[in-house]
Amino acid sequence: MMSTPLSPSAQKVQDALNQFGVALHVVELPASTRTAAEAAAAVGCTVGQIAKSLIFKTKQTQKPVLVIASGSNRVDEKRIGELLGEPIGKADADFVRAQTGFVIGGVPPVGHTTPLETFVDSDLLQYDVIWAAAGTPNAVFELTPADLLVKIAGGRTVSVK
């Protein structure tokens, strides 16, 4: 079976995963995976199994913050701000691209342009398998919460909702 080459952004994520020494594989799907619901439908899992990578910006220092949240959860920005010691807000598309190298809707938990302060949603730990974005609005990869926490993202595991 011939596999088609990945788009440049998806290949960047695959290369980052390879550097972590994990046997995880990026797939590009014909359907959109831009939202957690679309991604869940495309791969056949629950919305909660989608690990969405959301970029926020600290309000005083303008630092990027990555929150990897379960697709079924809304991030409590006040709570994350308290953990950081300064309030956060949603980052705009230009800031997200500048800090991560990826577009909103395709931001992966790895391979960013700059190192990011990272929080991982503790709700992701209940699943055997989760799915994360892989650089484009139709690229994803399957992984375990242990791969995400131990090998890839690091960061702090917290309740984000």
C-alpha cells in the first residue's frame, strides 16, 4: 500500500513525534478535524477523547500558554490564570501562528516554534486512547495519555474546567 506524503505542517508534527522516540503516526483525513466534534466524528471516538491544544496569552507578560484540554471541556481561563499567577486571555490567530508555527484548528501538542508553558487536562487520563491535532485542520494522531504526559507535552496536569 502506498501512503501519500504528509503536508509540510503535518510532516513537521511527525518529525517532532519521531524525536520523542514514540511510535505515533500522523494521518491526514478527508474530513475536517478543526473542531473537537468534527475530529471525533472523523476518527470514530468520543468528543472527550480529543486532546485539543488551545493557545492563550498572559495579559501582562504576553507569554503563550498551551492548554491541552479534553474536547468535551471548556477551559476555565480564571483557573489557569490563578495557576500562572497572572490572568490569561484567548490568543488571536496571528499570535498562535507566531508562537506555534501552526494555524488555529490544527495546533498540535508538539513541534512548536517556541517552548510553551503547558497544562494538560486531568480528564484526558480516563481514556485508554486519545487523539490530537497534527498541524493542519484535517491531520490527527492517536496516542495514549501516558505518551502525552510522560513523553511529549510534559507540563502540569490540572483540572482545566
